[in-house]
Amino acid sequence: MQELAVRSEFEYTSETYKDAYSRINAIVIEGEQEAHDNYLQMAEILTNDKENLIRLAKMENRHRLGFQSCGKNLSVTPDMQYAQDFFAGLHGNFQKAFAEEKIVTCLLIQSLIIEAFAIAAYNIYIPVADNFARKITEGVVKDEYLHLNYGEEWLKANFETAKTELEEANRENLPIVWRMLNQVEKDAKVLGMEKEALIEDFMISYGEALSNIGFTTRDIMRMSSYGLAHS
Ligand code: PL3
Ligand code: FE2
Ligand code: FE2
């Protein structure tokens, strides 16, 4: 009944909590850094929309600084090497797509998959966060909806030409997300976040985005299940 209110400040300073936080905090910092870099790279391809994409990149930079201060506030040193390894799969696929100027794939990876993952993580984190981190995360998650919307709008406007590449990019990248979720499950639980809740929130944001872009319910069901069975 009072579950939300009973997390004491003591838990946030326990060694168990701080150990899990050193990885989760690093993941979020690395994710924001990569998001920043990804929007700047996309600005090089979508030159018509350059200003807008640079604006999004700057927001990601502020997010990174915010989460760095959350770690400092708990006297936690983020394990950045762990986080770089965590993102290696999506990072590699984004860089490959960028080199081939496959902007549809770049948008799917960053603006749909990574943003929906961030939205799920931040929404589930907010009710169990310490007061300092909660305020920061509440501000950040509002921006992430704008980023998801950016990808949605672009892909919706180009749906007919983007459809095949979107399906292919979904098939290659969604299984990576399920693996990332499995990898983070234990640490997330220490912070009070359940894997099922993360999956549910992710599927809602990602599925709604695919629907707004123009996919049918049938398409969305098929696309969402890629990789789930084998994760
Ligand atoms: C895009 O703007 C940012 C990308 C960040 C990706 C974050 C993924 C986080 C997955 C880890 C789940 C636990 C999150 C805890 C929240 C502080
Ligand atoms: Fe962000
Ligand atoms: Fe973002």
C-alpha cells in the first residue's frame, strides 16, 4: 500500500544500491552521449533539418550533464567501460547505417528504439528515484517524447519509401534491445525497476510510434516479436 513511500534514504547509500547504480548511471550517461553524437551525424545527412537536429543534440548534452550530477550526488563513479560495451551493438549498427547514408535505419535506431527505451527506463525509474534524480529525470523524459516524435514525423512523411528499410532495420535491431534488457535486469531490480514494467512501457511507446508512422496492427505485432522468443 505504502510501497512507494517506504524507500529510505539509507537504501540509496547502501553498497548494493551504489554498485548497481555505477552501471545503470553509466548506461544512461553513455546513452545520452551517443544520442547527442547520433543527432549531430544525422544533421550531416538531413541538411534541410540541420538546425532542428542540432537543437535535439544540445538537449541530449544537457541530459548527460543532468545524469552525471545524479551519480555525483550519490557519490557513485559510473562504470563507463561497461556502458560502452552495453551499447556496442546498436552503436555499431548506427555507424554502419550512417556510413551507407541509410537515414531511415539511423532514425529507427536512435529516434524510435533508443528513445522508446529511454522513455520506458525513465518512466519506471521516476517513482523509485531519490529526490534529486527524480526531478532531473522528470525534466529529461519530457524531452525524450519530443525526440521520439521527431523520428515519427519524419518517417510518417516518408512512409512509402521507408517501409521496407524500416522492417529490415527493426529485424536487425530489436533483438539487440531484448538482449540489453536481459543484461540490465538484475541491476535495474536493485533500483526498484522490474523488467516486465520496462518491456511494457517500451512496447507501448515503440508500438504507438510504428502505428503513427503508418504500420498496421498486424505489422506491429509481427515486428515487435522479433528477437523476443530467443532472448
Ligand atoms: C536518449 O535520449 C537517451 C538514451 C538513454 C538510454 C537509456 C537506456 C537505459 C536502460 C537501463 C534501464 C534502467 C534505467 C534507469 C534510469 C535511470
Ligand atoms: Fe536524452
Ligand atoms: Fe533523446
